[in-house]
Amino acid sequence: MEITNRNDVLLRGYYYHIYNGCNNSERMFFQNRNYPFFLDKVMKHLNDFVKIYSYCLLPDHFHFLLYIKELNILIGEKKRRTVSQAFSNLFNSYSKAINLQEGRSGNLFNRSFKRILISSEKQLKDMICYIHKNPLHHGLETDYKFYQWSSYRGILESEGCQTPYSEVLDMFSGLDKFKASHNEAPDVLVKKFEL
């Protein structure tokens, strides 16, 4: 189920595929240092609200598979920060930094990020494979396993650690089945979820 209306709520306790691109198909990452900078911003703004199970950052858009753990956080006595506000803060903060770096102005991102509610375990696994294989679809890499700006390598290295990535391996019943699921996913899987 695709949800694109800005007023739609992200539901606590559910998984979502969240993705967004830049206005007019502009670049999101202009220099290599922008990729880790964006990931740092993601952790700063979203960590209280979500667990990120997979991601892929591409030159003009990004994909996250995440779990909503909190809907809002109390700040002070009355003010609450919501998960939607946290995303807005992330996009605004990153846009300001890129505007300063590139001498541009205006919002970098499309106004409303898109989200797909994950409704089954199969869809969850398929979406993780889709996100990791996205660099192939866009012709950025000949082997998704070596793409630097996705969570694939981090998940492989997380075996035995207490992280959301190790939970991903548990979803696939271990490292071998995680790898096999990616290898067995047909190329049409990438087109099936084309954005």
C-alpha cells in the first residue's frame, strides 16, 4: 500500500519503505563526503523515532526500510516532536548544508516523502533486497554487493552484534539465507518496485 499524502500518519509498530528524491531530479549528493554527512544527519534526527533496517543512498534519491518505534517525543513540558517533524528537520537541515556548500537556494527535496506500509514478512524481505539492488537498476554498479552507500555490507558484518542489522539477518534466518535471498531475487524484482 503506497501512502503519499503528507497528512497520512506513520504508525507506531509498523515497517515502512520510505523514499524521497530531489526537486527537478537534482543531485542530492554532490561530493563523496555528503553521503556520510547525510547518514549522520539521519541518526541525529531520526534515531529516537525509528530503527533503520536497510538503506541505499543514490545520487539523486534515497531509500530506507525502517520500523517506527515512537510517534512523538516530549520536549520540555508541552512541546512534542513527531516522527514527521523529525523527517522535516532532517530534510531542512541537510538542504541548508548543501545550499551553503553549493551556493544554491531553496528546498532540495521533493515536498512530500513517499512511504509504503509493509504488510507481510515476504514484502519486508523483498523490499530489503530491492533497496540493496537499487544501484543495479540505476546503472551505478555492476554488483550491488560492492556499492558503498547501502547497508548491505554493514548487515553482513553485523552477525552476532546487537543492532537492527543483526535483526535483519534473523528475519532471513541467518547470513547464508540473507545472501541467497539477494542472489535469487530476479532482476524483475527491481522493476517491480520501480519508483
